[in-house]
Amino acid sequence: VLDNALQGRSSTSFEHPVHTKAGKRLDMLLSTTCRRDVNGEIMGVVGVGSDITDRKNAQSATAQMASDMRTLLDTLNVLVFGIDTEGRVNEWN
């Protein structure tokens, strides 16, 4: 990512895991771009990172919960169904 920025190619919304000094893993959303002088020559890189660990964990937990719920519904010995606001059956096991 940094090499690309030094070549003038910006990277936006690049997910990358990092580890803290304490060994904790963090999921980071990174963006980089080159820094230019008044003549337009590349003189460095500017980078911004956001910790998205909590968001990724929440997405994973939600996906697991949905999978568990689907498994439960698919293995029940009774009919379970959903009806939308128009009165149409839109989900069943």
C-alpha cells in the first residue's frame, strides 16, 4: 500500500490486520495517498487508519446468529412462517 502511494497510486478503504505491542489483533481500514511538493513531485505518503475491529466482530456475530436461527428453523418439527405487511407468506421452514 505504501509502495503504491509512493508511485502515485492512492489506496482507499483497504482492510488490513495489525497487531499491537501487547499482541492484540486489530482490523484496520486504511487509506493512503502520496504527498506532493509545489512542483508536483512525490515527497512522501499520507495515511489514515480507522479501527474497524468492533464493526467486524459485530458483523461476524450477526452472521453467526442468522446462521444459528436458520438451522433452528430448518430443524423444528412445527411449521413456522412469516407474513409481510401485504398478508403474503414470505418466509417458512
